[in-house]
Amino acid sequence: MKAAPASISAECPICREETLHEILTGKVAGKAKAVLDCTAKCRQCGQVHHITLSEDKPVEIPVIVSWLKDSKKASVVFGPDEVIFVDDEIMCAETPALITSIESKGARVKRCKAKNIDTIWAKKFDKIRVPFSINHQGKSYSDHVMAVPDEEFIIGDMVEISKKQVVIHSIKLENRVFRRGSALARDIVRVYGNLVRKTDQNMPRPPRFKS
């Protein structure tokens, strides 16, 4: 049994509309559902009356949050009938995370009601790894930069990677490669760029990022 909240929103028999009520006495009980039984006073007209409200209790779901090679256990709370999707963004404590997989009854699913979820897998999403393919004298090598999910990468911009200057010439998304415009870090599969030599003339804009 839990203490009742200090106030609730409920229908007033005098005002005939939902208003803010001050709870004078009451308690919360129940297992499958949280049932509030109380005496409350309408803040709008002063009417005192009895109120009984019930709602499904929230469910706590275990979450495994990964970051590069590490992972940690956490949990999130949802309403039981709330539908959760892969690629939803959630908060684990104070850490933004992106859902990568959902397990329900031993199977991996793309979406599911919270009450039917066994485990959620997610990745830390305050910063993400943006992979680069860098061309230099006809040869390519891989590197990366760290960026916040909404960081914008623009074709023609110069990025500092491993203390070297790289100019972006194309960006690959999930379903296409483009050579004009920009994209957010969260949507990028890979960035392609050319290493800029110190003797190059017509240098692009100063670098915005450092790896």
C-alpha cells in the first residue's frame, strides 16, 4: 500500500468537467492495477467528494546498453500497453540510448507492447561513431570521428581526423550515396573523403571536427 499523491485531475460533479483536486485523505492499493481510493477537494469550486481511480501499473524492463566494446545493465519504465519500437530513443538514467533489438517470449521482434517485453538491447546515443573511408594517392584507408547524433556533415566540409585534414566528397546513407548537401550523423552509414595535402591550394573551410 502506498500513500496517495498530493493532487490529481478528476471530474467534479459540480463543475461537470475535469479539474484539479487536492487529496485530503486516501491510499493507493492493488497489484495488477494501482487503485486510488480517496476524498478530494475541487480546487475550482471547493466541492469535497469521494473518488476512486484505477490504472495499470507501469512495468520495469531490463535494458542492456552497449558502448563500443562495453555494455552495462539498466532498466526503463513504461506503461504496460505502450508500444516500443526498434530505433526508438529512450533515456536510461541520464544516458540517451537507441533501441537496437527487442526480445519478447524468446523471439526478436521489431515492436512490442511493454508488458510483453523480456529484454531491450540498446546502444549509447549521446555520441556515435561515424566511419570514414579516406582516399590518399589512389589508396583508401578507414578511420572515424565521434559526433553527437544530430551533428551535421556537409559535402565539401573539411574534418580533422587523426591530426590530418580530410575533405568530404560523398556520404552514404542506408539506401543511397549522394555528393551534394548534408546529412545528420545518426543517419550516416559511411563518409568518403580525400586527404588534403599541406601544399594544396584553394583550401576548403577550416575543420569543424576532431577525432
